Amino acid sequence: MKITSSEFLCSAAKKGQYPDESLPEIAFAGRSNVGKSSLLNLLTNRRSLAKVSSSPGKTRTINFFLINGEFRIVDLPGYGYAKVSRAESESWGRMMEDYLENRPNLLKVVQLVDSRHEPSAQDVQMYEYLRYHGLSGIVAATKCDKLSKNELSRNLSLIKKTLSLGEDDIIIAVSALKRTGTEELLACLDGLLER
Ligand SMILES: Nc1nc2c(ncn2[C@@H]2O[C@H](COP(=O)(O)OP(=O)(O)OP(=O)(O)O)[C@@H](O)[C@H]2O)c(=O)[nH]1
Ligand SMILES: [Mg+2]
């Protein structure tokens, strides 16, 4: 697939604010600062379609983007950001559950993890949650520009093991900086959209 058009549709904190259910959606999940918004910009070849920030907690709502006029990529707010209050973290949980468990046109969630580290307990929990809801299967290991080939290969094995990835699960190393991993990821999205 080639992405030829992309546009921001809307930002939602609750159900009534989502766009209609007429188009398939693929969402990006992962801890704050892992590179979700950057990956969306990379795939769409846009510098600032989604807002990126070096301080975690940039994306606080669910953001919908229309791609090629035929499907949507959904940029989710990150978890694991230490500075949020308990109330904020609870409202994050409700917002995520509402979307992830009640969205009939949601095909899959791409789980992003940092390629430099062993997935955190929250990453594992998120992936298990996605698996339970039939939304798992694609993992993107971000910021792979920061690692040597050997380190990357070692860490990809560690990520597979820690997240208990199965035979059919796909893991793709991506870098927004070096622009790697996009073709593989787009091919995956093609598969999801059954083309
Ligand atoms: N070196 C490197 N830095 C990256 C890469 N992707 C993202 N970053 C940097 O990581 C930081 C966070 O990126 P974002 O895309 O805003 O992360 P996010 O997951 O959307 O974060 P939240 O919106 O807070 O959940 C920014 O400073 C990016 O420039 C990458 O592939 N390589
Ligand atoms: Mg973001």
C-alpha cells in the first residue's frame, strides 16, 4: 500500500465524539513517548500530522486520522506516564476501555514497544489485554536507530519472549528517524484490510 492522502479527523475523549463506524480502524497503543505519533507521521510521510513531543504525555485524547479516504489510523494516548494524577489515570483507563472494547469497526491494535528495553509490566499487561479482546498480533519495536544490528536482534528476541508472542504474531523494527520498517508495516495493514 502507498499512503497518498491523510487527514486529521477529530479528537475524542468519549464515545459520542468518535467518527461514525463506516470505515475500518487500526489503532496504535503503547507507553507515553514510545513513538506512536511519530510512527503515524512516518507512515503518512507528514512531518506534523500528529503532534510529537519529547516530553511524555503529549497525546491525551483519542485521535482519528483518515487514510486514503478508506480507513482510519487511531493514535491513542500513551500509558505509563508517571506525572499523571490518579484521577487522570482512571479517566485514561475508562477512555481506552470504552474505545477498545466497544468499537465494532476496530480491526487491530498495533502495540508499540521501545526496542531498547525489555517491555515493561504495563506493556505486557496491555498486550495481554489486546490478546484477550482479539486485537493483538502486530508489535512495532520503535527507535531501532538507537541500536546496533546485534543489539536489535537480541532485543527483538527478548520482546518476543516477554510479550509471549505466538507464531502468527508479527514484530517489526521501526525508526521514525531512519525511516525504516514502513513497508513491512504497510504490508501488514494491507493484510488487515484484506487486500
Ligand atoms: N531516535 C528516535 N526517536 C524517536 C523515534 N520515534 C519517536 N522518537 C522521539 O520520541 C519522542 C516521543 O515521540 P512521540 O511520537 O510524541 O511519542 P508518543 O508515543 O506519541 O507519546 P505520547 O503522545 O506522549 O503518548 C519524540 O521526541 C520523538 O522525536 C525514532 O524512531 N527514533
Ligand atoms: Mg502521541
